[in-house]
Amino acid sequence: MSEHIEAAAPEAAPTAPTIFASAKKAPRLPSAGEWMAAFHQGGETFAKVNSSVNDWKAEHQSTYEAAAGDVATTNTPGLLPVPVLGPLVQNINFVRPVVNRLGARAYPDNGSQKTFVRPTITTHTTTAAQAAEFDAVSATTMVIASNTISKTTVAGQVSLSMQDIDFTSPAAMELIMADLMGELMLKTDDIAADALLAAATSSGVWDLTAVDLMKSLYDAAVDVSNGTNFFPDTLFVSPDVWGQLGQVVDSSNRPLFPYVGAPGLAGQNALGGGNATTWVGSNPLGLEIVVDSNFAAKTMIVTNASKAFEYYESVRGILSVEQPATLSRLFSVHAYCSTFAAVGSMIRKITQA
């Protein structure tokens, strides 16, 4: 007898495991050491490292492209140096034409008094021809006036912070003090110019023609000489009058005071010289011309600068004091000056029509 044997049922095929979706890992950029080690190994190792580098570049390429842009100086102000080019531009010439021409005289006794006396002769002695023997000869008592001259104080001050003194380059203190002293000089010259003009007496009116200019200058010269026997030596003018003198022409349109200093130029008139490049050196009719912007417009003064008018001055210098409460330093400058019209009749002015 045979036993029936049933065939075994086939085994079921294994099912594949379920794989769930996951976010792709961001590629990692290999370090320089990893890249060099893979380069030496070569083969598949180096290919995988290179692949990682390419994947990283592809991942970040768009980010770098979006961030790129033009960089101008407006984006980097902190990297721009700001140099200071010295010296400081000077827009005022600290000169004193009037004072330089008159000469600054020293005060008596070192200027320790508030006022001082300047004597002048009011009445001279006289002489005369004796009419007959034993007749009384001329006798006149000399009278000497006592002219009291006072002093004018000219001063200015400025306060500088210690930071301004320590940090500035070029040094602000030196520049500011030089400017303060220059302004002191200009003011003393202005006082002298105003006093000289105030002491002048009119000798005529100039109608701006060449003929009338000749008459006005000689009339003023006569007035200076009458009673003194001194002749004028200086013509003080404001800048506008200096310009007018240089433009005066004769009937043939030739300059009355030509510039003859340049090679090849010959002056057709012999009444003096002019020069548009400087205020000094010109000599209309032999008078030394002094131009000063401190004069009022239309000023023309004919005088003997060494005899008719005197200027006294004492510059006391710079004073300073530290101010700890405000961390600053206060500076001041001052000077004393005086003017005196010694011979008023010799100071003549020419006005304009």
C-alpha cells in the first residue's frame, strides 16, 4: 500500500520593506584636509569628494549670485581716509600800509602812563628889520601848546577746548592765534587811517579828468607848503581811487601814469608811474602812493608823512589762562595805540565831484 503525500505549498515571496519619504540632506563641503587626502588616494574616493564639492556648489550657487552687487564708496565710508591739506588758505593779507608809512613810534617812559603830552609850537618868535639905530627890535613870545594824547586799547579773545588744541592737525591753536594777531594789526591800522582822514582839510574837488587831477594835486601841494616850507611826499588813497588814477588818460587816450617796468613798454607821459600788480612803487607826480583798504571810499590825502601826522603803539602780546572747569584755555591779545595830527595844515584831502 502506498501513502498519498501532498505537495508542500510554495512559500510566499517576501514583501519589500516600506521606505518613507525624507528630506534630502544638504551636501557638505569637504574641508581642505579631506579634499587633499582624497586627492592622494584617487579613484572612487576622490570622485566622491569631488561630487560632494559639486553638489555643495550647486546648492549654494543661487545664493551667491543673488548676493552679488556693485560696491561703491558710498557703501564703505568707514574705509575712506579724509586727508587735510595744509597750510590753511589765507584770504586776508595782514598788512598795515598806513602804519608802515607813518612809522610806529614808541610811547615815552615805556608807556606806563594813561596819557602823555606832545608839545607843539602855537606862536613862533619873530625877527624884523630895525628901522633905525636904537629902535626896539622885533620881539614875540613863543607859545608852546601842551597837547594831551590818550591811548586806545585794542583787544580780542578766543577760547579753545583742550581737545581742539590736542587733536587738530594742523594745530588749530597756532592758526587761530596767528589770525587773532593779524586782526589786531588790521584794527590798529584802521584806527590810524580813520584818524588821518578825520584830520585832513579839503584842498579842492576832482572831477575825474586828467586836467583837473593835475590842478587838484598841485593845489594840495601848495597848501601843504604854505607857511611850513615842507613839501608833500605821500599820496594816501583808497583802493577805488587807486584804480581811478591808473585809468586816467590824456586827450590822446594815453595813460597819465603808465606802467613802464615791463620790457618793450615805453611811457608816453612823464608824470609818474603806475602798476596794477602792486599797491606800492607807484609815484604820481613824484608822490609815494599808499593804498589802504581801511580808508573809506573816495579817499585821497596829500601830506608829508614824516612831519604832519604821528602814530604811537605798544603791542602787549598774548595772555592765556587755563579753565579746568570747562577743560579749555582762554587766549587774549591787546595793544595800545594813539594818533596825533602834529601839523594839521599839512594834511590835505581831495574830494570828488
